[in-house]
Amino acid sequence: MRVQITARHCDISDTIRDRAHELVEKLGRFDPRVSGADLVFEEEKRSKKVEGILSLDRADRIVASGEADEWPAALDQLFDRLSRQVRRARAQAVDHQAAVPARESLGE
């Protein structure tokens, strides 16, 4: 999976980069169609924002963001939101139609 990390107006430590990469890799467990992710770290005054854009094969992109006072908290918030959306997209992609009942069970 391709993961691109961008930092705007801030510096990101290697531990935060590794944690972000690890969390994005975990999203691949929920849906195998996840092919890439773009993470944008941005710092404004006292708040830290992380925006994530996931690319899914043959589907629309999934976008979410997290905001907190510290990077780990913002990353956790982003991961929660992205994982919820990925699970929902996967559930909608799976065929949920019931099988056609057998003729004998209909009493014919």
C-alpha cells in the first residue's frame, strides 16, 4: 500500500510517521480494496490537525480528519473515523441479497 505523508507548517517526528504508517496499514484489514493513503499533518496555533484520504480500488475516496492538542490523539481520532467509514463502505460492497428459496420449502 502506498502511504504519502505531508507536513504543512510543522515538523513530524519519526515516531509519529511510523505510528501513522502503522495505523494506515491496519485499515487494509477492513477492506482489501484500500490501495493508498495520503495523510496531511497541519499545525495551527495550538491545535494539530491530521487529514486522511484513502484510495479504494473501483470506489470513491474516503476522507476524514482528526484534530487534537497532540499528534497521537489526532491520529487516533482520524483512525477511528476512517475505520468506521471503511467498514461501512465494505459492508455496502458485499452482496447482501438472500438466496432464492428451494421449491420444496415453498410447498409446491
